[in-house]
Amino acid sequence: MNTGDIATTLIAVTSRLIDLMGREIELLRSMRPREIETLQADKAGLARVYLEHVTQLQSEPSRLNAVESIVRDELCRVTERFEEAVAENARALRAASEANNRLIKAIIEAAEQAQPRHSGYTNAGTAPERSAGKGRGLSLTINQQL
């Protein structure tokens, strides 16, 4: 594959990655993180092709001079957009993760408050009165997957 083809393919792949990250950001903002899983295979494949092409161009930077200036300019523009999209994607992922952690913390705190304050034995060495369901254990499972 010649350098012009590599650059053109890189522009197309980068554009698709930008679009895909835009969909991912929208899913995160609309509180639908589970739907992101459907994008991951495509994202991984595009990222692999992106890395291969960037590596090829970086191995001999002088080859890029042989590419038409219009293609080089478009590659620069799409790379800038890609860097912005990556930063925005990282912010959205961090925000979703922090929201998820706050929710988990609130659930744990609520579960702790639902637990009886006194468990075990009284000062007299007897079990505390367990009437009206008080003192029953609480089983709680939290899935921390985002």
C-alpha cells in the first residue's frame, strides 16, 4: 500500500472512529451505558487499523511529503477532530463512572442504614429483641460494570 493510500484509509478510519465515539458519548449522556457494548467490536477493529496505519506513517515520516497536500491537510484536520473526540469521550466516560460510583455509594449507605444499629449481644449477654423483622440480615450484590 502506498503512502497516499495509507493516508486516505487513515482519514476514513479516523472519521469512522470519531463518529463511533460520538455515538458512545451520546449513549453515556443519555444514561444508556449498557448499549455501548454493541459498539465495542467495531471500535476495537477500527482502533487496530488506525494504529497500524499511524505506525506505518510514523515509521517513515518523510514519505508523507509525497502525499498530495489536500490529503495531508485533510489528515491534519481529521487528526485534530479525533484528538478532540478522544478527550470528550474520556470526559464522558469519567463522568459516567463517577455517577455510577455515587449511585453505588448511595445504595451501600442506604443498605447500611437499613441494618439494625445493634447486632450481636446486649450488655447482659443476651441476644437483643428481634421483633417485627428487625435484625434480619440483608443480602446485597452490586455489579460495578459500566
